[in-house]
Amino acid sequence: MREFKDEDGSNWVAYAINDAAIEAPGRRYLPDAFQQGWLVFECGERKLRLAPVPAGWSDMRDEQLRELLSAAKPSTTTTPRGMRAFGAASDDDTSKPG
């Protein structure tokens, strides 16, 4: 895990999710680039990810981590298309009074 500041002075935490941490059932829903893991960047409620994990990222200078951060993409839901998260309303639910 690494901590660094971006160009605006915001504090970020970076850590890797490796392929050993990804359970087999969930792996089938991951895009190909994420099958072997990814690098996560977190700052408050903001979460970005970059795949694949760059070699030597944990030893990089802060300037290099900022470059990786600029290439990272916002984290998206991992719920497969057509499925709902537990407790989420379905698309055909209506709010008509009964």
C-alpha cells in the first residue's frame, strides 16, 4: 500500500488487487484486462482502478504514481448486466399506490 498526494494536494492511497484475491465465480464477469488483478486508487469517496497492475508500482516515485493515477479509470459496479444488487428495485417496479 502506498500513500501519495496528487497535483492538487489531495491524499491518495494506492493498493493492488492480485489474481489470488479474485474468487473464481466473480472472475468470469471481469473484463479481460482485470483477470490478473488491478491497481486501486482511493481518495475519500473517489475510487479509480488501473489494469493490469504495473510492475514495480510500489517502488515508484510519487510523480510516477500521479502519472498512473491520470491513466486510471473510475471504478464501476461489478454487478453483471441484467442482474440486480441484493435489495435493489427491478426496472419494472412501479411506485403506484396499492
